[in-house]
Amino acid sequence: MTTAMSETGAVRWHVLSIRDNALDEQLIEAIWGSDHEIELAHVPCGVEGLAYLQTEDRNIPNLILLAWRFQESQMSAAETLAALKADAALRPVPVIVLAGRLTPFQIQELYTNQVACVFEMPIAVEALEVVLRTLKDLWLNSARLPYEQQPSYQSEVSLTDREMKIVRLIAEDLTAKEIGFKLGISVKTVEFHRQSIRKRLGVEGIAGIIRYAVRNGLIEA
């Protein structure tokens, strides 16, 4: 088992990935594990996943990523899913199945068995990166999850007065050119500040900035 932990200790989400595809896991680690608010644990099969979840010092995950086919395992993905949903503490945790091509019947069965979401994984690396970033943005930046820690924005992150103004103007749906005109700065400077804000908040895209700001009281919804 491998675990990527926040260096600052400001962990908000615990994500467990039960997958045995090395390339997929490298991308998940690069996209999800680099976020300071995410503790990402990885196990290669259902047996190890359940063993990890049964340890005394475990953190109940907020989200589980599950491969639907294991190359070599004593427990199938279907059996792993059934075991997860049989545990009262784990039952509320959304399980996202990341699979290859599935039949309509298989997809229906997955949702019947309380899977939260099914994604068919593309082969092309670039397309796979898009899927993983979309998943992260949807489930961590937009959705609310069980056992979620309260955001630590105000104690961990501070924005300059100018960045605060830019966040509010972004929320008003102003373009970089319009923001620059209002603040008397160049478009290039606005873009620099937007990139800095995204890095400080640990979010991706303008939508992530707005959601984070609303959640933490920087702007009104």
C-alpha cells in the first residue's frame, strides 16, 4: 500500500484507490496526490483494500476509486464492492468505478449495487488525464462527501487584498480584460494573479476559485 499525505497536515479528504493498473495510478497520484488537501492511499486489490480499511488507525475514506477488473486477485471487484457496502461505516462512502468497456447490463448492475458513478477509462493518456481531472473537480470541489473535514481556508491560506478583489470580480463573471480595466492593471497581470490564486487555494479553473470562495465566506453565494 502507498499513501500520499499532505505536507502541511491540512487534510480535508481521504481517498482510497483500489486499482492495479500502474499507469492509471501514476496519473491519479500526479493529479490527485499533489493536492495538499487530499490524503491518497493506494492498494492493488480488494483483499488489501479491505485489510487497510479494517486497521484500527484507519481514516474512513470520503471517496473510493475502484477498478472493475483486477489482473490477479483472490477477490473480484464485485466481491470487493459487496464487502464495502456490507460495512455500516463504509456504506455511505461513494464508490466510483473506473472500468474499460462495459455493457449496458453491467452498468445497470453497478448502479443497482450502490455504485455512485461509473466512468469508462479511455486508452489515450491525454483523454485519461481529462477524465481524472473532471472526477477530481466534480467529487472534491463540487460535491459534498460523507465524513468530510471542514475546509481550513481561513487558517491555512491568505490572499492579498488585490487577489481578494480579483476573486470577487471573477465571481461577477468578468473577463480578464474587464478585471484589468476595473483595477487598472494589464490582462497579463490579471492572468498571473488568477494562476497564483488557483495555486494557493489548491483548485483548478475559475469555477474552482468561485466554489472555494463561496464555501469559505470570501464572497456571498
